[in-house]
Amino acid sequence: MLKERIHMMSTKELQVKREKYIPKGVSNGNLNIAYTASGATIVDLDQREWIDFAGAIGTLNVGHSHPTVTAAVKSQVDKFLHPGFNVMMYEGYINLAEKLCEITPGDFEKQALLLNSGAEAVENAIKVSRKYTGRQAVVSFVRGFHGRTNLTMGMTSKVKPYKFGFGPFAPEIYQAPYPYLYQKPAQLTDEEYTDLMIERFKEFFVATVAPETVACVVMEPVQGEGGFVIPPKKFVSFVRDFCTEHGIVFVADEIQTGFGRTGKMFAMEHFDVAADLTTVSKSLAAGLPLSGVVGKKEILNAASPGELGGTYAGSPVACAAALAVIDVINEENLLARSEAIGQKIENKLMDLQEQHEFIGEIRRLGSMVAMEIVDNPLNKAPNKQKTSEITKYANENGLLLLSAGLNSNVIRFLTPLVITDQELDRGLAILDDALQQSYAKIEQ
């Protein structure tokens, strides 16, 4: 290891090289250089340790370099790298498709299509929905995020930094209202607000787009980039029933919420509904590029041979990783661990909330936890600057931490589900310091 490091460039040299050869549009929350990683800890080139509360934006539910996953990957690499499933089939793709059909919610006959990225999965869910229904329109939701391709940018709600200057976008895309209980009018109860949002959803299909023209409704069961916003169960059930009534394909975007993040294998299980199609990626393959569309056989089978696929779609190495990931989640009881992690983070945040009035709502499903940063608890006005101060301090002092939200004022927690209590405590201590540092600026 020492000889290897002698021949490596320094952190500063690599930072200069990065600035010269990589576009500034590729952002970096942390400017250090990863060297090794295991579980929920990354060691950089200068041997500094970083507790990972970001999980590569939610792709590492089984952690960095899980030995079961790395063993499966090494075994596959020794056999072959990529014959191309459209050229010659291989066992991993078929076995993973079977496994995904078994574990994805829905008491109906399923099939699964494997791809490379989350955005590609969403696009293919739309492709087959259009083919199956003969319709063109696509409905997503305000604050939703579905990717960075042209079609998925059109579906994504946040203009900056995702859409500004990159249009025109694909036509026939519409954004429906999505409930946000924390920002509801003060005079309404939660139930009254939910009923109001259901009425607005119905009005949307009168004022904006006719349901007879809609191929699919694509919903994140918990909005990810939108700020970990959790919808009321009644609203999700209504959307599911509305789609059934009008022959619309209901697509659950479980790319960030899947594989144990919310304490269940898939977030839709919290709402007791099953989507017609489910998109998966991120933590599916422990950091290797892989995604999928899983759902009703009659919908996925609407496409003819040659109409679905891609050169690298369903990489055998990534498939091997994904099969190992599913085994790890089950064998290590990571669904229960997810809930335990989330509860511990929530308890700490509740304690911190008593100390800092700029901490607004704390919300979670499982270990998908968010803390909203506001001016004060009365006006609930988003405080983007303070959020940036907190995440900047964390990322300079040993904790990888991400923000989210339409107004960039939500701190989100995506710890690996294999994080140890010691790692979790260390990370939360750094978070405490970051909040204290931000509070000190107010006092000054």
C-alpha cells in the first residue's frame, strides 16, 4: 500500500487536475480524494476519516465495499465482463429479474427490464406505458426529481440547477400537485389539507390535462431531491385508484426509496398500494451502475423484440452485485436496522431542535430522515444560507452531508444501513458541532 501511495498524486495536485479537465458543472460537495472505504467510513488520500451520511446520494444501503458484494463481483469478473444481453444471454440478468419480480410489491404476474441508470429506468417506464396505453401524456409531481436526461429533466420540478438553460424539453409532460404537510395553511387540519390536495389533484385533470390522454403518472412515494416529503397515505391511495379508474399506468419511482431505505424493502409498502410499474436503481447494486423497471407483465410485454434494451443494460458484474445486495439485506436484517437508525437520528435531531429554533420539521420513514432549516418555527421560511453553512462545516470536518429541497433548505440523511453505532455517534457529534457553529454566527 505504501509503495502504491508513493506513486499517487497529492490531494492538491489532483484538485488542480480536476479543475483543469473536468467541467465545473460536475459539482463536488467535498473536495478531498477518496482512497479507501468500508461500511460507513471513507479514508481520504491524506488518511483523514469521513463518516458517510450521504451514501453516494443513496446508493450504498449495504455500505462501502461490503465483503459479500465484492466477493460476488470478483467472482463474476473472473468469468466474463460483458457479452451483452441483447447478443447472448447470461444467468445473472435472468436470476436478478426473477428476484426483483418476487420482492417488488404487487400480487400479479410480473416481468423486469434491466438498464443502467435511474433516469433510463424512468424513461423506459414511460416508453412501455405509452406503448401499452396508446397515449402520450406523462404526469409527474411538483417538487419531484426523476433524472437529468431531456425527458426526465422535463419531469423534474426544480429549475436551478437541473433545468435552467437546458431546454426545450420533451412535450406532453405535466406536474400535478403533491401534498406538503409542513407547509399547509395553519387553519387546516392534516385531514382537511389532505382532502384539499385530493380536490386539487382532481381539478388538475380538468384544468391541465385530460386523463384520457395520460399514459402514466410517475410518483416518488417519498420525494427525494424535493426534500424527503412524505405524502399522506390517503393521498397516495387516491392517486392509485384514480389511475386504475382512468386506465393510467401508475409508476412508483423507488430509485431512492427502495431496498430498505424506509424500513421496508420498498416505500410503497407503507401505503398499502402496489404500482403497475416500479423503477429501481441507486442501492440496487451497491454503487455499480444498474437500474430496472419491474411490473405488470402485460405492460412490459407490450413492446416488440428490439424495442427495449441498451448496449450495457443489465451488466453481468452489476447483476452479480445486486443479487448479493438482496441477500445481504435479508441475511443482516437491514430492514429492521433501517428503522433503528432512523429512530436514533430522529431522537438526536429532536434534542437539537430544542436548542436551535432554526430547525423546523423533522420527518422520516425508516432511515430516510430529513431536517428542515427555517428562519424560525413560526414563519417556516426556508433558510438556504444556514443550510449551506451547516453542510459546508460538516463536509470540512469529517462528515459527508447533503442538502435537498426545492428551496435547498433541507438536510437529508442517507447513512448506509450497515453503519455501526460508533460511526453514527461520531457523525451526529460532528452534526451537533455544525449546528453550534451556525448558531454562533447568529449570536455574533
